[in-house]
Amino acid sequence: MEADPARVLEGLALACFACGARHGLVLVLVRSEYPAALARMRETVGHAYADGHLGPSVRGTATALDIHIVEGAGSYVAGEETALIAGLEGGRGSARPRPPYPTERGLWGAPTVVNNVETLAAVPWIVRHGGEAYARRGTPAETGTKLVCLSERFARPGCYEAELGTPVRRIVTELGGGLKDGAELAALQVGGPLGGFLAADARWAHYNSGSMTRRGGNLALDPVDFLDLHLDDAGRYGVRDGEQVTVESRHGRALLIARVSTQTAPGQVFCSFHFPASGVNRLTSDHADTVTSCPEYKVTAVRVAAP
């Protein structure tokens, strides 16, 4: 809404077209904590009316589309769709029981479509380039991008758009520039006030929805399996720290993240005892040692190569 408000308005117009609305009234709720976004959205709406993109006859057609920017109270729960509608109607921004759902009875009792600004802003790009092109972004399981907000504790705070599946390490170090004053990362909060905290080693994980219970964040980070190898072996294989590598054995094949150090013995590699991607990708035993409760690792010849 601050950097490219026209894209949000275009997404709103396309959403109205997709719904078959000949006469559309669109209200955009912007919380009062974001005065720059309010000003930019209102300015852009004014230009859209002047250029004929909005109004009683959009671009000389029979379609009418009006967009109003509403300043909302600073309430986290107001992002819930029924609470948002209540706020737009002038009431308290509290969630309402469902059903009825907003698509049946929403704003002022009329059928209402509620979408996040982030979703609407992606629509123009998808319409121009096609769904297949958008699906190539992200991961096969979760396509597309996600906005990531980095707080003032980062060297380069701000809002960034990252593909789903982007390594958290890249978000923290490349986009955010690491922490200010060279501070060490102790924990990472994901998902806002209702999210969870991730341990510092989560920087090796990938940013996607995954399982909330495995890592503790709302948009959780799927665990990533590692291949630990010695610095000399990494040079021989042409592998760099943090890169994805293929590990193959007679038991199967798996993609792992390389962790290069001098702690692993030269000529040996260590990898996880189970690869969740495939039931047959097991380089070691499933069984745990009865004393230590650790998995019983076994020696297997493997081949390491680029994916």
C-alpha cells in the first residue's frame, strides 16, 4: 500500500470483475498506525477516479466501481473478516459467530467478499503472466510468494516479498542484513503477536507453512535434513556450506543441506537417519538405542553430488 498502491487497486478491480459485480462498492480498511499507507492509498484512489478507472462508468462502460479508504482502529483482531466488517459498519471490531458467512450476509447484510491486501496485490501479476508462471515460484507443494516483515532489530528492516521455500538464512542475512551491531541471533519470532519463537538453528530451514507444531511458528519452517562433512571433502566434492546436495546409496536418494566443518572426520559424512520425503530413503536404522534413545546409525557407502 505504500510502495505500489496502484497494484492493490488493480487487484481489487479484477476481483470485482471475477465476482461478476456490475456495481461494486469496495472499502479498504487501513489501520491508523500506518499513516503513510493511508495517504498513499487515498492519493492513488483520487488519481484512479480522475483517469476514469473508477466511478459510475469505468472506462466508458456500464460498470460502476467505487473504492473508499477507511481508517481503522489499531486492533490486531480487526484482521479477522467478520471483525473487519463490524469495524467498517462503525461498530466494535470484534469477531462474529459464523455462519452466516460474509459471502452470504456480510457488510450491511449484503454478500461480501473479504480478501487480504497481500492476496489482491498478487492478482495483476497472475493475470498478466498466467497461473503456471506464478506456480513456478515457491515450492511444488506451496507455490507463490509471501510478505516477510523484518523488525527494527535487523540491519535492513522493512517488508520484503520472498518466495515460499526461501531459506530463512537468506531472509535473515541477505534481505535483513543480519542483526544490528553484529548481534547474534538467539531466536526468531514468526507469525506476529500470536506466532511462536524459533531457535537460532531454524535459519537452516525453509520458509513455508509446514507443520506449526514442529517448529513453533504460525508460518512454520519445515525441518531440513543435513549432510555433515569435513572441509577437505567439501572441496573435493565441490560442495559449499549451506548448499543443497544429493546423497545416494543402495537404500535410496535424498536432497540434503550441506553443513561443512572440521568436526566431522575426513573421508566420512553424517546424515539424518530418516528422510521424510520418502519411506525408502533410509541410510541408517529406524530403531533407537535402548539406553541412549538415539537412533542406531550404521555405516553405508554414499555418493555426494550436486542436485
